[in-house]
Amino acid sequence: MLYRKQALVVEARQWTGKADSTLEIVEWIESYSGRAFYSENALFIFTFEGTMQANAGDFIIRGIADEFYPCKPEIFEKSYQPEPDPSFQSGTLDDAYFDRNQVVLLLSYLAADFGWDVWVNNDDPEWPILFIETPVGQLSWHIPAKEMPKGITNWYDLWKDGEKVWDGHTLEEKRARISRLIDEFES
């Protein structure tokens, strides 16, 4: 019978054989109640299967039961790939707003292709407001000037000429209008 190893994330560190690397790895192992010691250019790790020897360059892996064991670099590289750093949050507020702004700008180009009026109020040059006049009412978003594409200067012209004004919609009204648009596209 064949078996596939379940995908799981493990923590691992490569032991360089140098004193600082040795100290770091021994302290790491001991922080999980493991035991390890250095002797005669080798790192010895107490594992469930007995004491195992790691040589410089080997990876030390913390397994799913907080056990530690060495792994040769060539085996490690065939078996594991780096996991994205959990401290990097692509979900930061800045990232979320950047993504949202990109989607709104894409939507504005699509709206213009649909023949809907798209325009920008530039009263605050640092935070212009992008407007889309849809069949169900006006939608608007503040977009940082640094994220506004350079090629939309014609959208500013409608605002400058006084042809377009904000209709006073609230956030709730904007959300309701977006929901109605989605409903219309779904039907």
C-alpha cells in the first residue's frame, strides 16, 4: 500500500557548526524541553529514537510533537520548502487599502468602458475622490494621489467644469447601490 506524507509546517534551523549557531540551536531545543549537547565538532540531539548526531550544515527540525532531529541538507532541500514568514502580514491595513484602491481603479476603467461617467474631485490634491455614476446611483472612494494613474486627467475635467457634484450619498447608501449592481449583474 502507498502512503503520502501529510503536508505540515515544521520549524527548522541549519546548524553552521560555529559557536553562536550551536548556542542558538541548543537553547532553541531546550526551550521545548528537549536536550542537546556539543562535543568533538558534532551536535548530539536526544530524540525519541535515541541520541542522533548532527554535523555542520545539517538542518535541525522541530517535529509535530516538539521533538528534534537532524536532517542532511540534501534530504532537507528535497523534502521541504520555505514557508512564508508568518510575521509578514499581507493583510495589514495599508495592504488592504492598496488592494482596495487597485480594485476601485480597475472598476472605474470598466465603468468608463460601460459608458458610465467616471470623474475625480480634486479639492484635496493629496486625497482626490473618484466617482462613478452608475445606473443605480453614484459611488465614490477617496484614493491617495500617489496611487492615482497619470492617464486619467480627462476625468478631472468633468469636475473642473462643474458638470459633476457629489450627490450626498452615505456609506450605507453606497453599499446598497453596490449590492443592487451586483444583483443586476447576477440576473
